[in-house]
Amino acid sequence: MRQGKLLTQEQFELVLNKKYNDTNYFLPLQDTYNNWVIEMAQVDNITNPDFLWVKNCPEIEFEYKKEPLPL
């Protein structure tokens, strides 16, 4: 299990394609329960003041969504 910050659909849309520091973009993912999550490695490196609120989102344990392999 991994640790991450849980996002609502609205919060997901706010961070999508946005930089959390000078060089890196948020890469939210969906977990096995279809929750939007940001991994703690990204959260720990947020320096963009517009997104410091992400650090206050609920922290959850999650598993990566397993996509079926193409045939």
C-alpha cells in the first residue's frame, strides 16, 4: 500500500497539468476504488504557493489501479 492525498473531482481538475514546483507537474492517479490521489513524493515537494492546500487534503493508503494488459 502507498500513501497519498485524496482529491475530489473538483480538486483533481484544479491540479491537472499544473506545476507543483518549478519543474514538475502533478500526476494524479486513480486508485483501485476510483479515488483521485496524489502520491506523497509529489506532495512533499510542493513549493508552488497556489497548491499548498493539497498538503491539507486527507491522507489515505491506496493501491494502484491495475489496468488490463492489451491483447
